[in-house]
Amino acid sequence: MALPVKQQVTYWGIAAGVFFLLMWFLGQVLLPFVLGGAIAYVLDPLADRLERRGLSRIVASVVIFALAMLVFALVLLLVLPMLVGQVVTLVQTAPAFYETLRDALVERFPALIQEESTARQTIAEILEQARSQIGGILSSVLSSAGSAMNGLVVLVVAPVVAFYLLLDWDRMTASVDDLLPRDHAPVIRKLATDIDRTLASFVRGQGTVCLILGTFYAISLMLIGLQFGLIAGLVAGLLTFIPYVGALVGGVLSIGLALFQFWGDWIWIAAVAAVFMIGQAVEGNFLTPKLVGSSVGLHPVWLLFALAAFGTLFGFVGMLVAVPVAAMMGVLARYGVAQYQGSRLYRGLEARGEDGDI
């Protein structure tokens, strides 16, 4: 006989509370394990495909991680030094950007020269604030990322965790299935399948889109000769997982940098804008329909809220788990709405008539 609903809600509520408390107190400790789990989840379909081609699970896992380590080493050796160099240069040249922007505004809007002008005072305050904060923001981002990544601990532990999780992924999922409460197992399996489909479409599909577009933007901007093209391209690529935000932020950043660097040479400024127009056309007409699909079920506003809320509450680890938790909550919310719309609470007298209660 199943437990009463009230008791079940109590037990599941306690389990959820323990989960959030663990994230709260053990956030940095859990980071390499969360990263390892995410890597294993992304690579599991590839391992399954290799198994279907005749390889054993352990051989498939070794092949995948050998290739992954090779790619990681190449990125570390080729891209990272260039990226760090551009970030340092950007921090150093930020004051010059400030002076150039101020002079350009004064030259094109003579009214700003008047000391008592409200517009002059407002713009001066904004520019001064930007000047004082840009270096601090970039330094804070770098130091926070370094602290969150926990240096060599994450770089060593996360791949090891990912390898062992990938090796035992099918066995672990079978063990979890055996632990499901028997009365609710079919419903939980259905919900888990919907969550997995949403995550697979979003994380794997959108992650591939981000990687392709980030690489395209970075290489194209660097070929054009934009001084900080690598940074702008990577920022645009990373933010592409939120529809339109990546292109908007990356485009504004890149065009702004192009205006400082190529002022008067409008062909190159137009070329920078054309890069993002081409990227958006390819993403909207080919990449997203082919790799992500139209049934992801994660609204951009809901995704932004989840990232902001979990990032504020749990830091970097919270941002990592924000997408899967948002997907899970979205699936549960849709299931709850469907149950509500099929209930007498929603259907009222219509349901009573169909049940023969009148």
C-alpha cells in the first residue's frame, strides 16, 4: 500500500532540501564532480554509438577521452596564451578608450562642452564610472573564474570523474531505476525521459551551436584585423545559448571596438557587422533547426532567471546546474499543468457530467 500523499510530499521535500543544502555548503567541493557529470552526460551518446559499432565500453571511453585530451591540449597551447594576452591588453588600453570616446562625443556634440550642461555631467559620470569599473570588472571576473575553477584541482579531478562516470553511466542509470518507488516508477520514467530529451536538445545541441558560432566569430574577426576579435568572438559564442543575446552583445561589443580601431574606414566596420549578420543567418536557418530543434521547452526568460537565481544563491556551481534544474522544473511544470487541466478543479461541471455525478 502506497504512503499517503502528505507523507510522500514530506519525504520528497526533505530530499530536495538536503540537495540544496549540499549545494549551499559544498559548492566548491562539488564543482569538479558537477563538471565531470556534465562532461559524461554530453559524451554518453558518443560512447553508446561506439559500443554499437563493436567496441567495449572501456575501449570507447578511452578513445573518447584520448581525443578530448588532445583537443584540450591544443586549445590550451594555441588559444589560451592569445586570449590572456588580449584580455591584458584590453585592461591596459581601457583608459585610452575612455579618452577617445569622451573626445569624440565632445567633438560631435559641442553642447557637451558647456560645463553646466546636464548632458555633459551625465555622460561624464557614466564614462568615469565605466573607466573606473572596467578594469575592476575584468580583474574580478578573472579572479572569480580562477577561484571557482579551483586551479589544478578541477583540471585534474573533473576529467577523472568524467571518465569513471562515462564508464559506468548505463550501470548507474539502471541502479537509479531500481531505486524508484514502484507505484510512481512509470510516471518518473516518463518525466525523466522528457527531461533528458530537453537537456539533450539544449545542452548538446545548443552547446554545439555555441562552439561553432564562437569559433566562426573569433576567426572571422581576427582575420578582419579586429584587435580584440578573439575575446569578442568567444563572448558572442558563449552567450549564444540564450537566443539573440549572444549576437546582440557580441555585435555591439565588436562594432564598438571596430569604431575605435577603424574610425573613418567604414568598409572594415561594415565587415565586422557583416560577420554577425552571416552568423545569425546560419544559426537561424541551419544550425539551430538541425542541432537543437523546435521543442526544447526552455524559454529564454526562464533560462535567464534560472541562471541569475542559481548563480546568486550558489555561485559558479549554481550556474552549472541552472540549466538542468530549469529543464527539470519546466517539465514538471508542464506535467502539473496537464494534470490540472484534466482534473475536476479545472473542468468543473463538465467533469461532473462526464463522471455521471449529476
